[in-house]
Amino acid sequence: QKEVEQNSGPLSVPEGAIASLNCTYSDRGSQSFFWYRQYSGKSPELIMSIYSNGDKEDGRFTAQLNKASQYVSLLIRDSQPSDSATYLCAVSSGGYQKVTFGIGTKLQVIP
Amino acid sequence: ETGVTQTPRHLVMGMTNKKSLKCEQHLGHNAMYWYKQSAKKPLELMFVYNFKEQTENNSVPSRFSPECPNSSHLFLHLHTLQPEDSALYLCASSRDTLNTEAFFGQGTRLTVV
């Protein structure tokens, strides 16, 4: 059973701080890693994808991947109240039909 | 704004009803997916279609019946559902099924009474 683990939260951070969201996965053969943001009552929105070890930055978002330790993280710098949402980690071992999602971490940015 | 459109957005149906969910994508993608999202559970992949051919059926009960007439349209036919089938049903599409990002529709909130 392939598993993707996330702390469901809520994770509360003050506005302007760095929010750190973590995800671990069980399948060592995993190749593709995604972070989705889901606002309450809305559908998931892809915000980051990462395929190789290291960091990938896009604006205020940085995805970090460590395949040896089987974890992927998402850092959000200068957190804003509009970042308050549930962040879903998704991991694939062979094409998108093999994607496994985590339960998501609820982030609350406090003004 | 999304390139994947789902209708209806909300649906209430009785256990003896038959209804269909519709999904349309305007992104030129070749792969389409149905997901189920229940409270406090991870997204569950239900069906995968690639170039109109079903490639995955993750042990979904037969009361859910997918149909993909072309690469742009996907349906989920529902009949004799149970209350535990109440959930958010999400459609997604991607360029293909090989390690590419997927884009989701807004979902259909289904309530079975």
C-alpha cells in the first residue's frame, strides 16, 4: 500500500512568517511530486511540481525534495492570509494514473 | 477560471435515482480522471481515461459507470447510490498519463439521501 503522510494540522503561522509544510511517502520508486492548494469548497489547484532532489523556487513558494529520506516539503515565504488553505501533497511512481494523495495540511495565516 | 468544467456543481439524489455528472476540458489534453474526495480522507482516484480508453478502474463499485466519448468529455453515470457515496467528485485532465501535472475542475458536491 503506497502511502503519503501529511499532518492534517491546522498549522497556524503569523502573517509575514515562513510556513513549512511537510510530506513523507513510502514508495521509493516515486518519481514525481506535486503540491496542490485547495481553498475551502473549491477544487485543488496545482502550485508546484518537482522531479529531482533539491530545491525548486517559484515566487514565494519553494519545494524541497529529498528522495533518500523520502520527504518533500513546501515553504511559503512572507505568508499572507490569502495563503490560508489546505495543501495537498501528491506523489507518483509511474505516470499520473499512479498518483497518491496525502490527506492535506490545513494552513491558517493569522493577520 | 479553469479549463476543466464540471456540471452540475451540486446534486442531491435519492438512492433509487439515476443521474450523470459531466466534465469537459478545453485544454487539449488526452487524459481525464475521476476522483472522489470525502471528508478527512485523501483524494481517491476512481477512473482514468487516456485517449478515450479506460486504463484504470480502482475497484470502484459498479453503481459508478464512467463514459468517455472523446478526449474532451467525461461522464460519470450514477445509479442506486448509497449515503456513503456522498462526497465531492472531481474531474481532472492532463496532457497524458506520464508524469504530467493534472488540472482539476470545480467538482460536483453530491449528496445521496
